[in-house]
Amino acid sequence: VSFFVGRSDATEHRVAPDLPNPHGGIEQVVDFFAAAFDFEEREAVAIMGAHTLGRARPEASGFRNTWVRNAHVLDNAYYQDLMDMSWHQHTFIRQDGTRNTQWVHGPGRGLMLNADVALWKDVGSPGATGEVSCSFSECPPADTADIVQAYAADNDLWLAEFTAAWNRMVQAGSTGLTPVTVDLASLPQCPTTASPSAGHDGPGAGHDGQGSQPGAGSGGMG
């Protein structure tokens, strides 16, 4: 995964594009990435795996917890957890009194948004605060379920396709950028096992994760 330099400074203020609707279904996810980055459906599913890093914080986005237990490793755990966990919806009251719904497993642990679950399950047309009409086990497979399954089974495949999608995303709207390659072996190593506080906390954790490049961390989605 490369970082690209060489963008010109903007001469006027522009409002950043919206992020995918966290309460939306697969159509909203695919349509957003197609419009913003000219992504194909498979690229949209690949880039959503960035949620394997970072977490959501209620004070930032209204959601809470990490997507995967070890949120310090860029791997395909996002797709494995999406398939293998027994997810259910949980609605909580935000500090401003509004309601917000996310998917959790066990006693309020973990996090998946509708935009995540919709890659694997057809959640239909969720309500304004995210409620869906079927349970995780009862929702039919999404049209992109086979892509999720492929990424869950093959980390190298996902990393290759994520990298290609990431490189396209971070160069969107610019030309002639220069890639900067970092020797990962020279960097301090993050822990390879999650501590209780770094993994799937209960309610109260929440996403200050990646998000330094547009769309990658889904700061608005999580």
C-alpha cells in the first residue's frame, strides 16, 4: 500500500464528499463508491475491508467499538467476522437523545454497520435509524456475498485487490502523483494480539481510526 504525494494546494474551499450512508444497504454502498471513485462493485467490497483497522467512537460518529478484535492488523478478519459471528441489532440512545442502531454480537460486543452487513446479507431498505426487518440469520444473501466469501478465505487475494482499490482511491482527482514506499520492516511493530480494551469493547468504545485518506476509514460511517 503506497502513499502518494504531489497534490497541488486547493485555491478555494470545497466541501468534502459525503461518506456512504452507514444505515444504507448494498445499493447505497456500491453507488457511493462508483460516483466518488468510479469503483466497480468488487472494488467497493474490497475497500470496505479497511474497517479491519480503527474503531468507532460515539462522540465522533454515534457508533461504538472496533469492527474486529485485533484492530491493529490489516488483514481479512473483517470478512471472516462478518460471515462467522452471530450478529444482532442493538439500538442505543445517543447523548443528544437521538437513536442509533448498529450490529453487535454477544452482550453488546463488536461492531458492524448496515453498510458492512449489507455486503454479506440483503438488509433491504433499513429505517432512518438503521433498523432492518429481518434477523441476521433470516436475511437472504447479498449479491456481493460471494466476494465476501472469497476475501474471507484468501487473505492474499484481498490484500492485492484492496491495495489496487486503495491506490485508485487516493489518486482520485489528481494526476502525476509520486508513490512513497515505506519499508514496513523498519517500522515499530504493533501488538499482534488484542488486549481487552483494544478489541471488541462493550458499549462506550467507539471510530477515530484511519480516515486520513478520503473514504478509507469511513470516519462518517464509523
